[in-house]
Amino acid sequence: MGMARLTTMAFHGENMVPTALDLLRRAESDPEDAAALLDLATIHLLMGHEEAGDAFQAKALGLQQVYRDQSATADGSGPRLLAFAAPGNLMSNVPIQFLIENSDIQLDLLYVIPGVDLPERVPAHDMAMVVVGESDENREILERIAALVDLWPCPPVLNDPRKVLRLSRDGVSTLLAGAPGIRIPATTRVDPETLARLGRGEITLTELLPDGTYPIIVRPLDSHAGKGLSKLDDSSALDIYMAATPAEAYYLSSFVDYRGAGGLFRKYRIVMIAGHPYVCHMAVSSHWMIHYLNADMRESAEKRAEEAQAFATFDEDFAARHAGAFAAMHERIGLEYFAMDCAETPDGRLLVFEADTAMIVHAMDPPDIFPYKAPQMHRIFRAFQDMLRGIAAAKRA
């Protein structure tokens, strides 16, 4: 069934139990049905059953490492893409299935598993792409892929893993420091003892952050969607934060107040495809910590109207204002495909929160509430597919 279809079902509140039971019966009647096991793993991960999801996924990948995705309607005559993927949860890889859904792109996923050899034969393809996202958990896999990309017999390999490895939060901060038109707070990775010493006043904030002033933002390593994220006004709050949010390591950065018109915060998700920016969403909130699902976009017609206007004027307005910043990001990050969460500072610079390859980009929002969304998302999908078609056509010429 594939990740895109199952995720869409879950997003729209469908009962996943009957589908899971059907897949379980399939797997029980044919213990070699790896595709059924992988779909079962996806359902469990979507439902928050991580232990069961991991177990089904491990069983599936123990049977086979290559899976042909069913999101597209490919017959083999269109571009053929081999994607290097990592085991893990739904944020471990680029959600590429959404990008090629209902297209003529043939997608084969090759899971790279620590300690397991790659298969001797892989499906024929016009190009490969690394869809493994940056994380501590994925570092070993990315390094392994990096060791073979220059020798891969069917180039090109899109999204060079050596460049993906630089997309940690502190890595992006270093990459973009001093870039024209960009404001990115210095970000550093600290262990619990260092953070505790900061809280006790044994070290100063400027020893950890060159631009260090309070308030600061603290979050656990590899956390997303605001999990464990806090804004602290002074060092005295650090011990309480650490007690409530234990972790092996943390990211520390300065808080940037990016309130705009009406005293509201506006955060954009933008995807870069072959160096061109495309807006995916714009969330509006009275709170600095914005995520699209907690910004009441569904409930507020006024916010949706503002987002629709941002979509309609993006190319000649936002993208034009920040053309230099986007060009600098494309040059410094150097990937064919990546996404960013960003905003604008009061002085007009592009404020970059993070840049990564595995951010979700989808067209699942209900069209009766978000009629402007699907056309924009399909524009993004076409741009990605056209990039692949151009590569395939050049190779086949």
C-alpha cells in the first residue's frame, strides 16, 4: 500500500484497524510477504505504537531490503529512481512517496541497514537519491552511503550524503553564519553536565554561544515538532527544565523575536528544488512556538486567507525579497532537494530555524477548508518530478 496512502488514511481519521488486520492475515498466510509486514510497521508507527512498528519493520527488512513503491502509476517508461533509505520512524527519511504520488516515476526504496550487506543486485534506475535524513541515529547509515556514492555505477546520486550530514541544527547554523540576507542564531550542542554548569553560574552563556543573550531556546537532541522545546528567560530555569526534560544532549540557541504585523508570529515551510524556492505552508500564531497543527489554521478563516494570499504572491513578494538569501542557502547547503522552516526578522532578513531533507511535504489537507493548498502542493510535486525527468531524459538521449 505504501507510506503515502497509509499516512493519508490516518491523517483523515480513518479506522486503521481493519487494514492492519488484513495485512496481518496476509503476513500469517505468507510469512515471506515482506510488503505486508512493512505496511503493518507503517500503520503501527502512525498510531504511535513504536515498539510494534519497529518489530514489524525489522522483520520485513530481514526478508528483503528493496521495495517498489505503489504511490505512483509508473509502467517503467518514465524516470526510474532508486532511493537509499534508512530504517526508523516516519521522520527518518524524505517522505518522497508524496512527491511522486500518481506520477510516472518508478520508485524503488533500498533500505541500508547497519551491519547488513547491500543486495548484490538492485533494480535498474536512471538515478539514485539519498532520502535518509540527518540525525544521530542515521549518521552511521549516511557515512556508509557516503563511502560508495562516488563509485555508484549509475550516477547521478542526488542529495550527497556528505552534505546531508552537515544538516544538524548546529551544522546548519555554522553553514549559514554570515550568509547575506540571513539571520540564523548560533546553535551549540551541549551535554547535560555543561547545561547544569550554566545553570549554576559556573560558565557564562557567551562561552557557549557567541551571540548568547537571554532568553534562550533549549531542546533535546533530535527532537521535532516542539517536543521538549522551551524558551528560558534566565539561567535559573535550567535546573527545572533539565529535571522535566532529561536527555543525553541538548541544543542551545538564542531566541529571536520575529513578531510581525499585528504582533503575530508567522512561520513558513519552504522547499528548495534544484535551487528554486516553493512555499509549502505559512502558519500564523500569537505564540512564538508555531507548528502548523497547533496554529488553529483550520479554525481561523482569517489566518487561512492570509496564507492563501502568501501563496498567491510568494514568487514576486517573499521569494523576490529573499532571493539573495535563498541563493546563498542553495550554494552553501548544496543539495538538489531540501526544506526549511523560516520566518522574517523585523529588519527584513530571512530567519532560518532549521534546514533538513526529511520535513514532510504533503497535499493531505481537506480541499473544502484549504482550497488553495492542493494546487500549490502539486506545483511542488511537478517541480520535483520535472527535475527527475530532466535527468532521465539527458541520460537516455
